[in-house]
Amino acid sequence: MGIFDESEVEAGHRGLAFSISSQIEILKASIELIRSAIKIEDRIRNDLQEHADYLAASLLGFRIDLLPWN
């Protein structure tokens, strides 16, 4: 046991982790949906708006891949 009792701080961290765990799971599912959409939509487009939407999704997917927990 250390000099200080850290059990209260650890309990607070566990409570915080539990309270956001469902949001983390939703974020992970969203990441997988974005990745899947990018793979499916990887094709040439004649419509500039469709191409712009694909580029935006691609950039978002690229940024997500850079997240430290991936």
C-alpha cells in the first residue's frame, strides 16, 4: 500500500469508464460502418457531389484510422 489511499480516485475512474462504455461501443460501431462504406463505394463517379461526399467520408475514415486506440 502506498502512502496515499487512492481507492476513492480509482473508484471514480471506474465509475466514469462504466458511464461512457456504451458511447465507446457506439463510436466503435460507427467507425466500422464508415470503413465498410468507404470500401463499398470505392469507384469512379461522374457526379461531382457524389465524388465530394466520397472524399469527405474517405478523409473521415483516414482520420479515424489515425486514432490511438485503433
